[in-house]
Amino acid sequence: MSDIRVVVPAPPPINVTVNPLGATGPSAYQLAVAKGYPGTEDEWLADQKGEDGAPGPTAVSADAGNTATLGEDGLIYVPESTSGGGGAWGEITGTLSEQTDLQDALDLKADAADLGSAASAETADFASAAQGGLADSAVQPGDLGTAASADSSAFATAAQGAKADTAVQPADLTAAIEDVVDSAPGALDTLNELAAALGDDANFAANVTASLAGKANTADLGTAATRNVPASGNASASEVVKGDDTRLSDARTPTAHTHSASQVTDLASAAATYAAVNAQTATTYSAVLTDVGKLVTLTNAAAIAVTLPKDATAAVPTGARIDFLVLGAGKATFQAESGATVNGTPTLVSRAQYSAVTAVKVASNTWILVGDLG
């Protein structure tokens, strides 16, 4: 017995009379707030929802005498009459053959005997239309080459492929080498040849710079730099004199000579003029090497002690002299440093103010006083 699809007509229209609206009153939520409800409107609405009730009867189950059933597809199915026709099926009367619209629908159905095993399977067991479209456009085994069956280890990784994309190509390498070589001569077109030309010196630049720093600039050279050195013998007028030139030896003629005083310019004035004046105002003074050829003045109202040095303290040459002039009222008393000797007559004390006394170095560590002593 097959199921019959029943189409239920729409119910008749209902006439509704709508009266004019009155003034808008407060909402139920506003009334609740006025009564002291503390929450928001959403919270109030949630509080009004009760528990779900039991499911009510369907349109089919509400009719106790109706044997129709509600299908999973939402359609109402009425079993065919067992009497062979003429039975009453709700609002439908007559035999099955008299229901032309139902017959046309049934004619479109396949007999169960003609259906395969797929008819009883769920739709989830089959590919969707989208999956079928992907299958139509998928690469078929026949379209694949031998690489499709090879192991993944036979191919480069993604990282290796990325390196290959940026790798230097042979043509680029050749061009770069040609740019470096450019038009260099054949004897200097390799790094090894260049290194050999530089003496295989890893610090060539620094060493050359240091060598140049020890050279004199041409502008700083005198005229002697343009002269040649004689290969042997004495130098000519256009050559530089060498140290072994015989004219520079002690044996050259004359070995010695003399000059008169008049032949020495300003000799007399130089001998009569002190190199400088060393003015002393303290009550003690020790003579020094630079006092030779100077006039040492002694100015103090009190007595002054003057010490003459030994050779170890001041290497005053023998024959040198130091002149003293007492300008103050205090007399000068001369004494020798320990290790030296000083002599004079009648005493070693200057006689009075403005006395002049000369100390002469007559021998090693030995001084003689000459002048106004008393």
C-alpha cells in the first residue's frame, strides 16, 4: 500500500475590525521599574520567560479518526483505501484512478524493484555537487608524468627552491669576472698575479705609506740634494764632499795658523763686555756654571755669604772667571763648597761697599780671589 500526498486548502479569511489606537501608555517594563524593579529591560524580559511546555498535537494527530501521517519532509501522507476505491480520504473522494493530479505524481515515482542499493543510503554517503565539480576539474592519473610517482626526496625543498631563485647564474658570474678583469694586461688579470706584483705583502698599503712618510718632500730639499757623490777620491766643485775627502783630514796643509787681534772682528768689545748681569739680593748665593762671563751683583744691607762650587756641582772649566760687585752695605764673605778650595789675600771678605772681586778657577776644585779684599 503506497502513501498519498494530501494538499490541505488554506482556511477562509477572517474579518478583523481594528479600532483607533488610544494614547500610548507605559510599557510593562516601565511599570515594573515604577514598582521598584532594579534591572535593565533585557534582564526584565529574561525574567518573564517561563519554562518550555510539552509539545502540542499536530494538524494530523489532532483528528482522532484520521489515519494520515506527517512525513519527515513536512508532507501529510494518507494510506490508500483497502476497499479498492470510492472511499472518503478527508476532503478527497473517489478512486485513486480518478485523482488525476495524484496519478501524475505517482507516475513520476520509480518502483522499489527498479532502485539500486544507493536508494537506501544517506545523502552524506555521496559526494556533493561542489565535490563533483572539483572531481571533474581534477588532474587525472593519465595526465601525470613520471615525476608524480617519484619519492619527495628526489625533488628540491621549498627552501632550496628559494635559494635557487636568488642564486648567481653562470652567465652573471662570467659577466662579473669580465667586469673585474676589464682591460687588464694578461700578466695582471688574476689575483695571484696581482699579489705577486705587490710582493705578496698583505700590508702593502700600510708599508708603502710608512715608507713614504720617511721621505723628504722635493720642495724641502736643498741644493746639495741635486749634487752627485764622487765614486772615489776628492769631490769636484759640482759634487758633494764625502767624509773621506783628504782635504778634511788633520794632515791637511796648513795644520795650524794664527790671527792677530785686529783680524778678529769685535774681539776687543766682546772681551770687554759681560754676557749678562746676574743681580742677587739675598744674604746667601751659590755660584753656578752659567755665571761664567757674567757680572754677579750682590745687594743687601746685611752680610752676604757667597759659595764657589766644586767640579761635581758645576763643571766650571779651568781658567774661567766670575766677577762679583758688592753694591750693598753688607760685605761679601767668599767660601768654597765642601770638596773645593778657595784662596785670597789679605782675606776672603770684600773690603767695603762697591768693592769688586773676581773668582778665578785655576785648577780642578781650586779657586783664587782677586780684587778689593780687606
